[in-house]
Amino acid sequence: MSHNSFGHLFRVTTWGESHGPAIGCVIDGAPPRIPLTEADIQPFLDQRRPGQSRFTTQRREPDAVKIVSGVHDGMTTGTPIALIIENTDQRSRDYANIADRFRPGHADIAYHWKYGIRDPRGGGRSSARETAMRVAAGAIARKILPATVVIRGALVQIGAHRIDRSRFDWDEIPRNDFFCPDPVAAAEWATELDAIRKAGSSIGAVVEIQATGAPPGLGAPIYAKLDADLASAMMGINAVKAVEIGDGFAAAALRGEQNADEMRMNPDGSVAFLANHAGGILGGISTGQPIIVRFAVKPTSSILTEVAGVDSEGRETPIQTKGRHDPCVGIRAVPVGEAMMACVLADHFLRHRAQCGSFTPASLPLPTNITTL
Amino acid sequence: MSHNSFGHLFRVTTWGESHGPAIGCVIDGAPPRIPLTEADIQPFLDQRRPGQSRFTTQRREPDAVKIVSGVHDGMTTGTPIALIIENTDQRSRDYANIADRFRPGHADIAYHWKYGIRDPRGGGRSSARETAMRVAAGAIARKILPATVVIRGALVQIGAHRIDRSRFDWDEIPRNDFFCPDPVAAAEWATELDAIRKAGSSIGAVVEIQATGAPPGLGAPIYAKLDADLASAMMGINAVKAVEIGDGFAAAALRGEQNADEMRMNPDGSVAFLANHAGGILGGISTGQPIIVRFAVKPTSSILTEVAGVDSEGRETPIQTKGRHDPCVGIRAVPVGEAMMACVLADHFLRHRAQCGSFTPASLPLPTNITTL
Amino acid sequence: MSHNSFGHLFRVTTWGESHGPAIGCVIDGAPPRIPLTEADIQPFLDQRRPGQSRFTTQRREPDAVKIVSGVHDGMTTGTPIALIIENTDQRSRDYANIADRFRPGHADIAYHWKYGIRDPRGGGRSSARETAMRVAAGAIARKILPATVVIRGALVQIGAHRIDRSRFDWDEIPRNDFFCPDPVAAAEWATELDAIRKAGSSIGAVVEIQATGAPPGLGAPIYAKLDADLASAMMGINAVKAVEIGDGFAAAALRGEQNADEMRMNPDGSVAFLANHAGGILGGISTGQPIIVRFAVKPTSSILTEVAGVDSEGRETPIQTKGRHDPCVGIRAVPVGEAMMACVLADHFLRHRAQCGSFTPASLPLPTNITTL
Amino acid sequence: MSHNSFGHLFRVTTWGESHGPAIGCVIDGAPPRIPLTEADIQPFLDQRRPGQSRFTTQRREPDAVKIVSGVHDGMTTGTPIALIIENTDQRSRDYANIADRFRPGHADIAYHWKYGIRDPRGGGRSSARETAMRVAAGAIARKILPATVVIRGALVQIGAHRIDRSRFDWDEIPRNDFFCPDPVAAAEWATELDAIRKAGSSIGAVVEIQATGAPPGLGAPIYAKLDADLASAMMGINAVKAVEIGDGFAAAALRGEQNADEMRMNPDGSVAFLANHAGGILGGISTGQPIIVRFAVKPTSSILTEVAGVDSEGRETPIQTKGRHDPCVGIRAVPVGEAMMACVLADHFLRHRAQCGSFTPASLPLPTNITTL
């Protein structure tokens, strides 16, 4: 049992606070003899790194990762992989005025009631800075998965504005500051976010993560379901309040025949699904179809707008948060969600290999998924 | 690591298939000297039991639970509590025609690809029958929690029809067959479900679970967050496709100041929250406010309507499921969701006691929650 | 975390008390499609069963195991395997006089101080009866291991009398009542044990378990060492007070060159070890040599001889234990030790498969072990 | 599940190789608000540090520990505590000649067969250097335990020479280079070890660890027994081949009445044990008596004496290990054994608090232990 580890066979333990000397993680269970250098990890950290546009926090750090254990001559050795990122742009003075105040909607007061102590500098352990280590772990998880697996994320909603799915184009993602697959929405979001940023406010968002090419058989009944593990992984990302798989909440409104992902046989003898309401998971086990997860990110509670709070002495006090913050934390949650998807899949890939070896039943070929989203 | 256990300090392991001789569970970690008899568990099982109205499966079983270990002279001994429920109304012939066919939207094909073998009788291990043991475990979990904790569930949506929250009344729950808190909605649902049932179809639903009176401090950063564990617990219930905490997906549309649960001090020195967008959880830790979770249940794939499937020999085949099934599995998911809430809270109650003892910081009194839903 | 489970990927959870209605276990993680019936398990239970000679407790029970979950058409399905053995020869009246007394050397008082309650009938949960489920689990573990693995146990010491290792012969084991590999020692032990039995006393013993044919690579640094897991498994058997691997305590007296298991190459290119001081484990990982474990079993504290104890009211009281007991519990510990060896190896077999797949380095053939014991 | 973590509620994860840039650990589950600085940890590291006498390896490093997470204003915060020690005196050239050779009795070949790759510099992950982190973790574990708990270790045997227990005196420990409680033995050992050191050989040893003042109730049946966890912890220390509790292997030679730790009542109403054959543990649960563990440490396989080995190409080769090594690794195993005792007790202290709260049954006062060793 651990408060700071996730995964079972691909097991990640993180440590570090926002304004401590460094953050780090230990990855246990990675197979031996996988080529691995910092260059495999850094690009994913760069995607999540703050300060890359005016729409994310202006904290500027290189987030340069160092591998300090578990790799020899550029190959994993099967022993624990330790990663460290030094913190270089802490400005703890920013937080002096909220050390004894509890921001509404923030973890401050919950930590206080639980532990009776907290590190207030930059949110301490509750800071989204910790997610850098998840992104680093995700980069390693990707190397464990079969090469067929492609994991991608997109921001599909900011505030009340959703993308138009008919315009969904993965190639648009790198062309804007939002991981947005819809160029029209991206332009609108820029305008909206500028207004929010200038107002010192923040806004929520919805992130979608897709994994294609994952083999069937990942996950397990009853309490190791792939969807349950994905739900836990995504809900555990800072500020996430909701998770859905496939049709998600919309499935509540469907009838059985509408929700059925019907099947037929392809000429090559493989199975074709005619739809993917299930989001690639049935009975907690992957079907070979695209695995689709969406999660909602609330607006950050660190805002310039004054709200009514209390302090540790039990006095009412107005609260205004002046540090550097993301107007829409959902943006930087995209690479984090991708990383969590990679980690969960890698964990279940190893779990499947443990229990079932390399077994694939001969009688029924694996699916060719013809669904379009 | 386990595929069939959940919880860490209040740890539940279940076993059994729908049409085997029995189902059972083992509960490890329950404190000693808690009064416990079958009578503490049976009422919750009766709530979930099938065959109680025309809106649930017509399988009729007493679901009589037996305690076979861990209790002496009516008191828990601190050793593992084993529970068994005998299966008495299996009709395996119902399933002979689907033994080699894969129902669209059902776990059949995923089990086949993963294991190369499955028990097709009544869904085998993937049957919702397994959830009876969760309900039994939940009854014991409730006895571990402080007496202040009240856990209740309601069905808040069937198909596209949501309740009117202005009519939300817990007292309505036992007056209809749907755990519906809104008498008007209940009447409409009866009509709708009758039509669906007669058509041999099924429909989805949304369940809401609330826990009031839970102490602050349950949960822990970073990977033992209370909301992440609730998400996993609820998503792991059969047919669940989405989970949200507090405002959930609606939080994506909010701005920071709208989402802030502002605070003031009560005259008695306790903290009052002015809203509960967070659903009682901040930073993964409970705040003392009501803990609120909703989850979507898809329509069951076991329907009379013919859909296009394949068989284990790779032949296309129409599929019609003739056994006894629930037209809306969401109904019986209500007591299951309550039980999972109880189990997760009990687990975190023990976890908190382990790490933090009975500590409550003196400087800031616990909250008095004045929020109405 | 669990108090009543062992193993990680081959995970066994047991429940039940000596005088409850039944004992049972749940085995999680067994691979699918392994042929399994009760007939695979029963012979091992029969070896451990009491009442087979005058040297073990006269409690007589068939210990008939039933598989109630996880097997379909004679094959494992990958879902949890549940086993149950009904208790049929409880005589709880035997224990009435010790319900409130604490036998010196027995778990009674430790349970009392920990839990404030205990089931005194037959030792309740602390009874060696629980080990029947370990034996059953071990029978399934053996089916998971490669067919080359042979696990055998022997009693090598009773009281101060050790076997003569020059007479060690596995074929002698079934010819006496002690699992003794030395016919001379077996005859002497019979005389000695008769005297002890008639005196109402008991005696300690040493058990040796060997596993041959296990592949190299089982186990892992640093805290999943094969020897550490074996130490835990054996020390966890009732009444065990010491465990050693290979030369064990005798290694303390050796110099480095004496303790080195030197190697040379066989003509076929495989590695030959010239000795096995290490007991088949180096750095926590198996080497392909025979894995050798010994453990000491203390004399049972349940004796007719009167000893000085106290009762739950804090009064001094002489204690005499009149129930049916084993004069040498070490005898029946032999099949239990074998089972624990099987379970630990199966767990590590699955763990190795998870992390390393089917990898075997091509550059250095696996060992041909030429060591004789 | 983890290969590199131990403990459940006091959970330690270590990383790092002998000749990497640093070694470190993450401690999860430590209670909040415990005063903690590096000065609490460093003295224990200094005890284990190499190069302090001519009887340990001449590698000289300050082993200066840094706390990089989990402490704020000198107090633990309840979040993970991360510790780092930089490696400063690696001389990897020492190991170039054994990079492709497998030392008899060393983990080299086992790692090779398991992983197909290893870091040969200084033994890589298999080096005893990793135990520095266990010692650091143990220092923190001590702060979690009740102040009554005193944990001490001693070397009680080197080679064939045991101490004379009638001369056992804890005060002698700091007066010699061996943690030896017997001044006469210490003098003899100095002579013997000088000879071994000059011969380039090595010798085994036996370590004894005692914990006094531990409360009854630590540990749990069936698979979380305190003695099983201690056995695992001690057997997991590098080079350990045997573990015993209390009388250990000697218990095999005893009769039931000899092994019974009889009890009487003290005038103050507490329980007095008249002996401690059990080593303070009955039924896997502590009794309040001194907890006594001994373990055997084999002679290190890194010796100057030439032995017959093989290389990774399958060629026979004589092996001579020229680096800096301990002639008796048992010496430095003393503080490591103490640390493992502290960690296991702290873990069970938290486990007990989780399940049983602060419960102590009123009917029977806790023991006053009058046993002398």
C-alpha cells in the first residue's frame, strides 16, 4: 500500500514538493535491456513544461530530467529507474501571504485538517508540478508497450465551448497552444482565454485521450479492470473531477440495441466492430478497439479574484492568489493524461504477460477496428 | 496485487460465478470486537436482490448470507471474515445458445481473447451477481465508520429523463421500485421501463451516492486520493462507463470564482462552506462536507432484440439473449454504489488512523456544513 | 496489504478457524486453461491429514477439498479459484477449560493483548488447521511451474537426533511415519516419539525442503529476493522459529574460498557448479541449482504436562492441555513446507515472466548442476 | 507489488547502484509532525560507514544524507520523505576486469541469467552500498516507535568463534571495531581478522538484534506475522543465509515443557514471563518481551584468493577480486540489522494502530518482563 505510488508491475513512486530542491520518481518493474536515455523522456516533459505560451503559468524551468539509476550503457538493467528534475525557478515569497490562509477550492484546508502541517510554498506536494514525474514515467511506459500502440491526447472543451468533432484533426494539435484538434475552436479559445487571463480568473476544460493499437486482453476482472484503473489514474490528476470511457455519461440515455457495438467478420478472418460506444473496453478488458477516455478539469482555485476564505486561526479573510498560475490547467493536463494512459497500459501489459504469457487464442483472429470516431 | 480484491486496510476479496455452487468473499483488516451477525448484512442484500419488482431480473434467490469465519460470540475477532451466499436459482440452460457466441457490448469476447476460455453460464465471473458480495462487504464497512456517517444512494436519471432536483426527497426512495428521490420522475420511469421491458430492450441510468458526516482527512495525496479511489470503485461496477465527483463534468464550464467553495466562520468557531462544487473532496482529501459521486450505467447488452455478432469459430451470427435480465441494471446498482462508497471510506478511515492516529488539529475546528444540494 | 494473503501474482488468501464450519482459500492470478480437478489437490492434503499414524493428532477428518470457483469444464478460467474444506470432527468441549487461560508458549495471550477477543476453540485462527489451505494452494502452484521442477521435503531432525546424511534416500520417505529419508533414524524416532507421546509431552524438529529443476532467474533484488520470500513463507508456518538457505548458519564459520560455489563449463557448453553452499540462490535470484531450505519447528505448547500460566482475570493458574495434539508438529509441517516452496516459486515464476518475458540470454547456457547433496 | 520496496504502512523504496551518481530512498507513510533533520539520521549512517577501521572496506565516503522532500520547517508533513546520498569514492576501474566474469558465490551470474545485462561497477545494484538507505530509513522508523522501544545489535560470532554470553555487555559495543559485546572475544577476533585480511580472504559471522520495550500486539496472523516479516527483512540483507527468532534452531531439540515460557503475576498485576524461548513473539504477535533475532552472514565472495569461475562467453577462467572489500561483511551488517528491525516494528506499529486503534484490553495488564538473556 502506498500513498505515493501507482501501478503494480510497472510501479511508479514519486516524491518532491513544488519549491523543494528537486522532484523525482522511482520506476520499478521495467523490463531489462530497453534502450533508454534522457532524450527519450525530455520531449514529453517539454510538452508539459510551463511558460511556453501566454496561456500557461509563467514559471520558467527547463525541467531537465536526469536518470540516476537503473540504466547501464544506455539500456535498462531491470533494477529501479530513478529520475530527478531539479527545481530552478521557485519564488517562494509569492506564497508568504497564503501560508496561513486556506484558499477556497484548494487542498490547503484539507491538508491542514489531515496532517496539521503543510508546505505552503507553491502548493507543496499538492502542486501540479508533481505531474512532471508522471509525464517522465509515461515516456518510459511507452517504450514497454508494443510498437503498435499510439497514445494521443487533445483538449476538446474549454469552458462551455466544445470542439466540433467533424473538424477533429490530430495534425492540428501542434499548431496551437491548446492541444486543440479543431482550428476554429483553437482560435476562439485564444480570445476567451486572453480575457480570462487578464481578468485574473481561470476556466475549466475537458481532455480526451485515445490509445490505438493496444492488444485485446489488457485489464482483468473484477477489481483490476482496465477502465477502473484508467478512472483512478485520470481522477488522480490534479483538478480532475470527472472521467468517462467511450460514450460515458451519454450511454445512460441509450437503449441496449443502440449501445451494442455490433461485429462482423472481415474478409481476412479478423473481427470488425461496427461502433465503439464501449471506448475499447468490455468487462474491464480491452477489445483491440481504440481506448477512449475523457476527463474534466476544474478551473484552478488560484485566482486573482478575491474570494471569501478563512485562516488557520479561525478568522474570516478575503483571499487573493498572486503567484504565477495557469488560467486553464486543462491545457497542460493533456500530456499528463497521455502519460497516465501509457502507465496504466504498460502495467496491464506486464500483468497480462504474467498471467497469460504470450497466449492468443487461435480460433478467433484479433480485431481490425473499422470504427471512425 | 490482485485482480479480485479491493481496498488496502479494509480489504475485500471476492470469488464465485453466476452459476457456480456459491459466491463468497473474504474481508481482511476489519477491527476486532465489532458486533456482527448475518442480520447486519442481510437487509442490504435484500435491497439489491433480484426479482423484487417487474423492473429487475426475474431470477429469484433469497441471497441468504452466511458468516463462516472471523466472528466469535457475535463479535469480530480481527481475523478474516468469510461470507458465503449459495446460488439457488441458476438456469444454465438459458445460456446454452450463447456459449460460443459473443454478444455485442458484452464481456464475452474480451474474456475469450484474454483467457481463451470462459464460463458462459449466466456470464460466469462477469455477471453482476458478484456485486452481491460487495453489498455484503459494504454492510460491514458501515459498521467500521463513525456513527455520524450516513451513506445513501438514488437513481437520478433513466434514459434521457433526469429527476427534478427541486423535488429531491430521500424519503421517496423506499416508495418506488427505482430508488428514485422524485415521485414524479418515478411514475414516468415506470411507464417508460414497462415499454422497454416489453420490447425486450434495456436502458441506461445515472446513480448518485452521497456520504454525509464523514470526517475531514480521509484520503491522501498523491496516488491514494479519495476521489481517485471512488472513481476506481464506481467504474469497476458492472456496466458503469463514467464517474464524477461534485460538479463533475459541469465544472469544466465554470470559472475559478464560480467553482470556489467559499468559507466563513460559524458563531461556534467551526468552518462553514458556502457551496460544495468540490463534492466534499479537495486535493484528494475529504473536507467534512457531503461526499457526492455520480456514475453512469450503460444499458445491459443482454437484450431480446437481435444484433449482429460473431461466434468463436469466426462466423457471423445474429445474437438474441433470452435469459432473465434487468431492463435497467442501473436500478440495482444503487445499493452496490452505496456499498462501494462505504468500503472506500472504511479503507481510508483505517489508513488515516494508521498514519495520523486520532489527531485533529486544535487550531481550526472541523466544518459545519451548511450547504444544501 | 493483507494479514491473510501471501504471494503477489500467485496470490493466496485463506480464511477459517479450527472449529468453524469450514476453512477455505481464494487463489488469484493462476493462469487460464490449466487442467484442474479436486483429484490434483487431494493427494497432497492426504499427506498432511491428521490421524494417519499414532504420531500425529487423533483428530480424524477426510479433509475433502471442493473447488467452488474458477474452474470450468475441468480447466482454470483465469478467475479466482476458491477452495473449501468442511470441518467435520471438531470437539470444542475439549477446549472449554482453556477458553480463559493462556497457555505458555501459545498464541493465546498475544491474541488477547492484540485483539481483546479470540476464538479459543481448537486454537481458532491460530490452529495449524489453516495450513491445509496452504497445502491445497501448493498443489495448484505445482501445476503452474515448469514440469522440470520437483519439490520434495524431508524431516531431518527430531529433538537432538539428526539423520545421517550419508543414508539420505528420498525413497525412504513413504516407508515411515515421519517423512524421514534415513531408515535408521526413522526407527529411533519411533521409539523416542512413543515415549514423548505417552508422557503427554512434545518435541521439536527440523524440516528440509528441496526444489530441483527450477530455472535460473526466479527472484529479484532488492526486496523481492527469493530467499527472503522463502524465509517469510517458512517462518510463517505455525511453530517455526528458524529458517536457513543452503549452508545457512554453518556459512558463518566458513571462509570466502570455502563458501565459493566454483564453476566450470560442461562439454555441452552449459555451466556446472562444483558445490551448492548457496542453496541455489545468489543475490536473491535462483541459479538453476537445487534450492534448499531448512526450518526448525518448536515443540507444540499444547501438552499434558502442567505448566505455570495465567488467566484472563490476571490470576495465576496451572495449565494442562487435554485436547488431541501432535507430539511432533514438525512431521506434518513437511507437506506444508513443500507447499510453501511451490507457492513462492510459482509467484516468482509469474513475476519473472511479467518483467522479463521468456528471455534467456543466448550467450551463456543454463546450468547443468552436477552437485550431489 | 515491488521489487525494491519493503514495508506496507511504513514503506521504503530504494534506488541506486554502487557506482552511480547517488543512492536514495523514498519513505511513504511516515506520520506527520515528527521532528526530523539530517542530524537524526547521520549518526546511524556513520555506524555503518565503511573505512572506519582496518576491518572494513577502505572505500571512504562521508555518506552524507540529504532530506529532499517530506519535511517542512524541521517537521515531517505526511508526504513522502526522500533521502539522497551522493556517491563520492567510486573507483570503477577496479571492476573492469570482472565485468564479463562471474565470481563464484556472487550475484553476477544470477543477474546475467535473469536480466541479460548488469551494471558490474562495484556490484551495481547488488552491492551492500544499498543498505545505507535501509539504515537511513531505520533512523526514521525509530522516531515513529514509542520512546520505550530500544533496538540494539551485536556481533555474536565470527567464523567458528562465538562470544561467551556470560560476558555479554552492551556497553562493550562501542569499545571495539566489531560491535562485539564480549571484550575477550573482540580481542581474539581482531587477531583472526587481521590474518584473514592479510590473506585476502573473508569470513562469515552471526549478528543478533534485540528490541526491548516494544508493546504487545505487533504482528498479525496469518501472513503478516511479525516473525515472518523479520525473517524476510533479515534474509534480504546482502549475504545473509539464515535467520532465527528466540531459541531458533535450538528449539528443535527441546520438549514442550522446556520450551514453554511460563508466566506468573507480578505484585502490580502485570504479567511476568519466566523465560523467553519464543524471542518475544507468539503466534506471529509480539508479547512485550524482548524481541530477539539472529542471522548468519556468509563470507563475502569478493576475495583475492583465486577461484574457478566462468565468463559471459562460456569460457572457464580463474577469478580474483581486487577491489576494496570487507573481510567480514557481518560487522557492518549490525547497524543494517538494527535498521531492519526498526522498520519492521514501525510498519507493524502503524498496522496495529490502523486495525485496533489504541485499544489495550483492561482485563489483563501488559507484561513486565523479568527475563534476563
